[in-house]
Amino acid sequence: MLQLNLQLDQELAYLEAQLMASVPQIQKAIDRALKKTARWLETHSKRELGRELKLPIKVLTVRFQHTFYLKDSEKAVSVWFGLNPVQVRHIGKVRQNRRGTRVGKHQFDGAFSAAMKSEHLNVFRRKGRERLPIEVVRLPIEEQSNPIFERYYQRAQGRFTELLRQELNFALNHEGA
């Protein structure tokens, strides 16, 4: 009978020391992965929303906000998107035609444009058959936006996992070397 007694105290102590030293690097990797996931979510959802809604990206950019926060040792990224209707004067060049007003790639029948006191053009539509009252024309975006956000929300977890693996690999193999 052969009996081997291995003394691994030094090796285990070294391994523990290495793991404790890498805890701050792991925390940084998690932070970077969360922030990159938020940027990825914003970028890709803006692109698809722009194509779906036929809106310029700059109109959607002001509606996105993402914040990174630490709450009770829980890290999270919050991505917010405003779903209120967009004033059509922001989506492109205003052009009057026989049927109404064309703004960007959208046609609004029965609408008209008028210069405001601030000298910018706005697009209006009459509420009734009379001259007044009038209302500002807005483009609703909520109905078309929700399926896109749901789809990207489901993909975000997988993207976070992928980015976390990349960041951990970088933190443990390249930083501090």
C-alpha cells in the first residue's frame, strides 16, 4: 500500500492571496460590463427604433438616459426611454403640399405649418371645422416602440454575460501584469 501525504498549505495560501488581490479587478470588470451593456442596449435599440419609426437618431437620443448605480451593494444599470409623442417639427424639414404637410418621411393630411414667435416652424391641425382651436401635431411612438424594447431586454442578459466574460478575462490576464 502506497500512501501519499501532500502538504498544500503554501499553495492554497498563495491561491487565496491571488484571489483576494483580484477582487477589486473583478469588481471593475463587472462595472465595465454593466456600463457596456447599457451602451449596447441604447445604441442598438435606437438604430432599430429609427428604422421602424422613420425618425432621425438625434430625435431619439434625447429620449434615452441610462444611469449606473450601487444600491445596498447591488449594482444595476437603469435604461430609460421617453415614450411621449414626438412633435413632428423635430423629425425633419417641414414642407407644405396640397394634401397637408410633409415632415421628413411622414405625411400629415390636413395639417399646416406656421411660424411661431420664436421664428421656428411648427405643424398644426384644426380640431374641428372652425378656424380655431388648433393643436400641435405629434407622432405617437409608444405602440411601435414596446415590441422593440421587449426584444432587446431579452437579449440584454446574454449580452451582459458575454461582456462580463470578456472583461473578466481582460482583468485577470492583462491588468496588473
